[in-house]
Amino acid sequence: MDCERTRGNEQMNNNEEFLDLFGKIEKKINELVGLQSFQMEKSSFSNLISPACQVNPAIREVTKQLNNYALIRNILSHESRKDIISVPEQTLNEIKKVCELVLNPPTVYHKFKRVVYTCDVNSLLLTVLKEMKEKVYTHVPVYENKKFIGVLSEVSVVNWLTENHNTNLSKVLVGELKQFINDQFNEFFEFVGKEVNAYVVREWFHEKVKDGKRLGAVFITEDGLPNGKLIGVITAWDLPLLRIREV
């Protein structure tokens, strides 16, 4: 781990370890905003947090903590004042977690890997709907000849039913909803590679809402391409998994 002690535990007290960890965080934030080593001393750490969030949105989760840590660092950095405080173990444990988040933000695969339920155009619609109800699936990727063609969602089913309300569902194939699967007004879907920062994807959901649109789901494949093997999915219901409760 990048945020482990760089010296032996018995040789580093809490204050020293705190400064060591803060130094790693500060260096990373400077790198994120594109500052070179000779510019670091002239830059206010607090002023760099906001632009760093644009590069690594995970930092938004710990902005308050980072500002507090900067105040502690300032005290510990002065020879005449460094002995007036001793960093408690709890604070040390917290900054370790913050350091890990800043240096190694979780990937979408790490947070959202799972088996993804899919269907084919030749699947019975009623069978798929029963599975969606039982497992509380809101979005099901649809394939034709092993190629992704769209997403069967609550929206696409309702839109189809408004025009086909007298149809006997027992014989309807998913492919008969093809027009509604491909054309879902104001609802969008994305694919993403497994190594993408999970907090970057969270920003996508927020940005769509600001634009008056809805990002229905983000599907995870190895390379981010639609026809790759699905290894995870993210919906708005999954975003609470990214909340930092421990810090």
C-alpha cells in the first residue's frame, strides 16, 4: 500500500507518520493539478483541492478532512509549536484511509463487479420480466447474435405496452420491443472499462441530472466496449456504495 509507513513503526511517532502521510497526499494533489516540485512551496494546499477534484472526483469525499489536516500540518511544521499537539491514533487511522483514497481511488470493477443478467432478442419477454421483478433488475442488456443492441428497461416496457396493450404477453419475444429498446427518450446508457475511477462514473450520473436527463445504467466490460463480456453494472441505486462512512 502506498500509504503504509515508510519507516519502522517503532521509529516513527504519530506526528511524524502524520506528516509523512500528508506529504504523500500533498504531492499527489500537486501532480493532479500539474504543479512541478519547484512550484509546490508557493501554492496554498487548500486552494489546490478544488481543481484536484476535477481530475479525481474521489477527493470531493474528503475535502473537509484535507483542510483540517492542512491546519494540523501547519502546526507540526513549526519547530516552536510542534510539541503542543500529539496526533491521536484515530486521526492517524483516518488520514491513512484518506491517503489511500487520494492515491488509489477505487475502480468501477472493485466497487461494482457482479454477474449481470442479460437476455437475447429471442428470449420470452414474460420470462425476462419475471426475472426482473424477482431480482429487482431495472435494466437488462439485450443481445442479438451476441451483439449488444440496447437495454430492456421499465421505460421501454411501459412505452411498448402503451401501443400494444391488447397483446398476449405469453408469446411475445424481447425482439418485438426492438424499436423501444433502441429509442428510449431522455434515458441513456454507457459502457466503461473496468479500471475507470468509480467516482468519475458517479459524476456522470450527477451531470445527466443537471442536464435534465437520466443515466439509466453504466455497464462494465474489460475494455469499455459494448460487445465485451459484462463484468458489472452501476445504477443510481448503487451510488451510496461510494459514500465514505469510515472517515
